Amino acid sequence: MQQDPSIPAGANDATGQPLAVTSNKPSNGWRSALSTLAIIIAAPAVALLLTAFVFQSYEVDGPSMETTLQNRDRLIVWKVPRTVARVTGHDYTPRRDDVIIFVKHGLLEPNSTEEKQLIKRVIGLPGEHVVVHDGHITIYNKDNPQGFNPDINHDFSANIASISPGDVDLVVPPGQVFVCGDNRTNSLDSRSFGPIPTHDIVGKLTIRIFPVSNFKSFI
């Protein structure tokens, strides 16, 4: 056994027995290796949990949200409200004007099981009467029995196309929302495929992180 250099040769303890030191280097090495291995294993799991339940990065593909969002913009989508709603057994209903990511089934073929994720703006809420006519959208509800245009008097209004083609007259069912792209003349949305179930919502747009020059919070 190698003598600890910090203890003088021949030193004795209080009982007169020679002092000895046992090296912990092998044990510490194994602990360090196990800690490193645990971190390597845990990191991907934590990343998966975060992207599944907390937030996720997305890249815009297409012009349907112009000019609010541009093709290839990089976004952060917040998932916590949807996650909480699912855990508690409630519906997650976003606010009007929220920009959301949702899953659309059978977008190109009605009976197809293929899924596609889309990004659109919430226009109509459950129970509201939505009318699209003469290039404009009108929402009727108990607070606005005469109807109102959801595209005006907002900070994003200037980014929305002035004309909203389509011919729609429906009441949004419970547990669903009516969504539209801001580029109304070039967007496949609820004017074509109807309201979308709230349980298909993935999350809400919170931040545009790229391009850096156009960084913006949507909270």
C-alpha cells in the first residue's frame, strides 16, 4: 500500500498504531463514470419530454400566414396550456386571435389517415356564428348580436389580407374553433375544411426567433 505523502512516515495514531490511508480514487472514478452515463441517458429523455409537453421549435412552410409570418421563419410554440388541459381532463380552448399549430387529418384526401401540421389564427370560438360573405368575415355571439369583423382594430390587422374569399355560414360546434390564415387569398383553412377540434391543437405561437432581425414575441 502506498503511503499518503501528507502523513509523515512512521506516524502513529493515539493508540500507538501506525497511521494508514486507503485511496478512494477507483471508487470516485466509477461514480464519476456512472454520473456521466446517467446524464447522457437522461438528456435525450428530458429533451423529448420538453418538446412533447412544454415547447417546441417549428419552421414555417408556405405563405398562408403572410405577412405576419414568412416562409422559413423559425418559431417557438408553447404547449403547457394544452398539456395542463389534457392532464386535468378539460378542453383547451385558445383565445380569439391566437396563432396556433394544430394537426389536420386527411387534408388532401378526406378518408386518408395522413396527418399534417398547420399554423393558422383563431377566428371563431365554440358556439359562435361565423359568416364569410362578400370578402369579409363576421362573427355573431351573445355579446355582439349585430356581428363584428374579427380582422379589424388589432395590432396585427395591417398584416391580414383585406379580402377574405369564401362563402361560409355556420355555428362553431362545442370543442372546436374556426381558424384562418392571415394571407386570406392563399390559405387552406376552416373556410375549406371547417372548424377544427380543440384536441388537435398542438400549441400556441409565442416567439419568432429567426430571422434574428425580425425577432418578435406573440404573447
